[in-house]
Amino acid sequence: MYRYETHLHTAQASACGVTPGREYPAIFKARGYDGIFITDHFFHGNTRPSRELPWPEYVDAYMMGYEEAKKAGDEIGFKVFFGIEENFEGDEFLIYGVDREFLLAHPEIPHWTREEMIRSVHEAGGAVMQAHPFRDRDYIKMIHLYAEEVDGIEGINTANTANDNLAALCYALQHQMMIQAGSDTHNKDKIGDLNGGILYDKPILSTEDYAGRLRRRERPQIFYPDALFEGMEGIRVKLPAEIRRGGAWEKLEQEEIRQWILKAGATWEGAAAQPQGIVREILTKLKAL
């Protein structure tokens, strides 16, 4: 099986990034990975390049982390692929299958809505995965869920809590969505603790290749540290939520979320523990869809 990291940030392009892109390939290769996707925070997110730069200069600065990582990877025979993480009001999206030319061709990106972004990426042959959809952080005021337009979700983000990840998996099962896993790495010193991603029995050839697999619903296997879910109690979803269905936003009631959780075989808030093996059970069901 071929092993990949799908969610990774560099110091050059993500303001929260700690490690330069050039340092990642050797580390991941030594850990048995076959490739990584650099997915730095883009214009609406925690990006490092100044938003005041002319658009071509912003794109050049944004690409630096990926390009350094790609060069270092080429030198040691390790695959480095390009991706993007974009933000809208706290909900974030991982984009695959586009490149520098796509960014340069769309200087209107700073004014895009979520829907315009998803449509434009799809028109270019790319794929959009909603990142950590149930993340609960101070800067997030509401959960916005896309049950239809996106190509899937990040079902497991190993920098997130077990609670938020299991809620995402139950959501994916309810809506029969594609899922991927990633470590959301920002710092090389945290890689050993996070260590999550995807597996395929055939190597990924390019970011376009991976986007095509997602859009064709070629489900990867998921790996993550078992310790992530140890001792987990009943799922809590504290933030208000909306879901987009049929091209319109609607309020998502807590009771509907609770029913997704229970239907998946997991337990809701108030339960002392989750059923043993529930994460593997849900992943097995998703794989069979």
C-alpha cells in the first residue's frame, strides 16, 4: 500500500506554519510515506503572504513553501503534490487538482463565495474536500456543512479532538460521503504524534490524479493513531449548525445530528464511553459504500 499525508502547512505560506517546506520530504520519507500534499492556508485563511500584494506576486509568495518542498522531494525521489486550504467564516476546504496557472487565471478569487470556489475548482477538474467539518474552536461561530456540492470531507484530522472526528465520521456515513484523513501538520516536531493519512494500492501520480480519484469515489483506506480515540465519551456538538441541501442553507437542529450519531452506532452526549471499535466499524461501512 502507498501512504500519503493529505493536509500539511509550511512556514513560508501559512502564518501558523512552523517548519519550512524543504524540511518535510526527508522526514516523511523516513517515516514510510510515499508522498505528501502541501495545503497551505490561502487568501481567506491564515495566510502568510500579504494580501496587499499584486495578485501575481501573492501567488508567487504563496507557492514558495510547496515549491521548496517539491524541489527537496525531487532530490530524494519523494513525491510532493500541491493543494490548497481555503477558509470561509471559519469553515475550511482542502482543494486538489489545481495549480499555479489556475490561481493566476483567477485574480477574482478574493471575492469568491464558497459556491463560486467549489464550482470553479470543479470546472477545472479539481476536487474539494471540506476540512474538519465539526471543529470546535473559539474563532468558529457556526458549523456550515456541505452535504452535496463538495466531493467529500476530512473524516479524521489527527490534530482535532476525538469528539470532532467521530462526529464527522457519523455525518459522512449518514450522507454516504467520501472521506480522507490527514494530520494537519504545521510543525515537524509534531509529526510523530499526529501520523494520519490515506492509503491506496496504486501510487498517486499527481494532484490531478488524486482529484480524479475523489471525484470518481475511489475510496482510500484511512490510517490514524489508535490513541486518538481512547477513552472517548459521548459526542458533543456545542456550536450552532447549518447545512446546505438542494442549493439552499437551512438550520440544522441538534436532534437531527443526534440521530446521525445514534444511527451510526455511536453514543451522544451524556454517555460515559463510545462502543468499543466504533471508529473501525464506521470506517468499514464507509469503505463498503
